[in-house]
Amino acid sequence: MSQIFFYIVPVAVILGFMILIHEFGHYAVAKLLGVRVEQFAIGFGKRLVGFRRGETEYRINALPLGGYVKMSGENPMDHHTDDPREFLNHSRWHRFLIAIAGPSMNILLAVFLLAGIYTVHYEFPPYKNQAAVVGYVKAGSPAANAGIETGDHITKIDGVNNPTWDDLEMKEVLSANQPLSFTLQRGTQTIQGSVVPAAATSDQAGSAGWYADEPVVIGNLELNMPAEKVGLKTGDKILTLDGQPVPSIRAMIDRLQQTKTAPIHLIVERDGQVLNFTVAPVLADTADVNVKRYRLGFAPQIKVGRLPFFSALRESVNVNRRYSVLLLELVGKLVQRKVSIKAVSGPIGIAQQAAAAAQEKGWIPLLVLTVIISLNLGIFNLLPIPIMDGGVILLLFIEGLMRRDISMPIKERIYQAAFVFLVLFAAMVIYNDIAKTIGPKLP
């Protein structure tokens, strides 16, 4: 019962808040422009609770899968009059402002909430903003098979010149089982080629097997695990493993899978001193994947700081902009069938992520997830799909070009077709959530 509580409550709070913010955007602008709002609802279907104030009924409905603001004369199937307070009797400019207000509220929430987080907790691996110089290549990986070597400088990836590691990783994630063109500099040589990242997770995220040169510094130590038992401490920098340099945590993980439980020799730097340790890995559960690995029992250290508000706001805008582009690229690849639908998470996947975030220490993980969901909701609602806000904006644009409104029967057919599409899409996403959760039990 407690496990169900951890799944339901966080997702209900996050999604409920996202929907409230979104619909309030529509509601506030409609009221400001003089459109009559008949209902402000969270959820669909049968009313559970609610009240009426003035001309508007505020209600919570039985199906918590969204929400809506019902305005007079908004639905093409409604009976229309000459009442100036009906939605369709307002100018296209007013209708555009009302339609875009909901997604805009979600995007603004993502920007300002992330900026607020950065003022108290800013963590960003330094290598992300560095040039994409390869520090480690996993043996047998797509990158290794493509001839990538340690020290190669990736100067172009899928049309992006001089990418940082952040740029490269974004392209990599969205290119599972798809060729990804690159240009690299190796000494005085310029080499062109392509790599096909493998699908590395249940969400079909791509991984090429190349990694940045990032020193391994011990962060949190797990109790009763080998690293803690032999006296390793937070802040220790691992220099070598069995005499070999350790360019990244990924390199260390791979080597431990080869040595298994055999004792390994570590040379560690601590406060300017060089220390030696011998430690035997153990086979243990891993937090980020549902498999056991040979591990020492520590997480790499991530530097955490704070940013002044305007610096935090600027960084938040940059991060949200990059991920908005990533989302649009994902949608484009879904349409082209270059990316699996498994890359999209539905309500079950969101509930699992919310439960995991809620059980982590502090509020930061849950707030970061709120930022991600809010940005996703804002961008998704701007897609040109009728019924959704982006579809309303698209029809308004077409009507503006035609200099007249589209006829009601045509609008009715468009909305009916869009409704069927959204229902089928939602069913597919939920099915994939279930398939990813229970594994190979479903075809």
C-alpha cells in the first residue's frame, strides 16, 4: 500500500499543478479579453467536487488526465449567437492570445522554477560545456566499431559544428539505431564517418560508447560496501586502477565488469597525498539500471553551487531552449519513424519517475522533474494538432490567410479526427509504459 502511495501522490501533485497552471493561462487571458468562461475544470468526465462563482463553474472531474477551460461558443458543435462574449465572436488575435496562454504559462514556469532551483542548487558537470574530445571509448561499442579513438576531437556531429559534450550527447540520445554523421580531428588528420548508437535503455535512448575525459572523484559512499570498508573517503580522486589511468567513471565501471570480484589496486589522491588501496568489488544492484554490476559502492562527486538570480535565469533560459529543440527533434524523428515510440513516457512512466524523485533526499529532484514535465507539456500543446492549442493556432493562421473562418462542419470533422488520433496515441503510449515496466511479458 505504501508503494502505491509513493507512485500516486507525487504524480497527482505534479500533474495537477501543471494542469492548473496551464488552464489558468487560458482562463486569465480569456477573462481579461472579455470572453465568458463557463467552466474551469481539472480532469475530464463526471464531476467529483466543485462550486460556482459568478458565471463560472470551478470543478474537479473523475478522470485526472488533463483539464479544460470551457468558453461560450468555443466548440464548433455549439449553438452560436451574436453575443460579443462568445469565443468565436472575438478577433483572431484575441483567440490566438487565449490559445497560446496555456503553453506559455508552462514554459514560463519551467524557466523561472529552474532559475529558482539554480539560485540554491546548481550542479552541471564541467565537461558538458567542453569541446567534444574523447577521453574513453568502450570496447566493442558503436564508437569503437566506427574507429573512434581516445584523444579524437569531434568537430562536427549531425550538422552541428564544434559541438560541446552536451550537444553531442543530445544527438546521441535521439539516434538509437540510426546513422549519426561526424567529422573528427586526429592530430593533423580530418576524418569523416558515421556511427550508429545502440539503444541502451528501455526508453530506446542511444549510446555510442564514447565518453569525455572526466576525473573520478568519490562522492557519496554506500555503507557496508567495499569502498567504505577499506577506508576510501568522499573527495578522494582515483588516479589509477591496477596501474591504468581512469579517464572517466564509465571506464572504471567497464573495468570492474572485467575484473569481477578479483581484488584491484587503486592509487588515490587525498589532500595532496598519494595513497594506495586494495579492494575487491562485489556484485550488487545498481540504482540507474535494473541489473547487478560489479561495484565498489560509491557515486562520483558532482560539484554543487549557487548562481546569482540573473545568472540563474540566463542559464535556465539556455537549458530550456536546448531541451525544447531536443523535444522538437524527437517529435520530428517520431514522425519519420527514426525513433521508437518507446522514447515517449506516458502517465505510468511519469508516475515511476515521480515516485523515484519523491523518495530521493530533499525537494530538488522532484522540482527538477516538475520543470521537465512543465516544459514537455508546454511544447507538446504547441504541436499543430487540432483540439490542442497548437492546432487552434494553426487553424487561426489558415483562416488569416483565407481572410475568412473555416466552416463549422469542416471544423467539426477536423476535431473529431484529431480526437481519435489523440486517443489512439495515448493508448499506444500507455501500452509502451506497461511493456517497459513488465518487460518481455507483452509482445
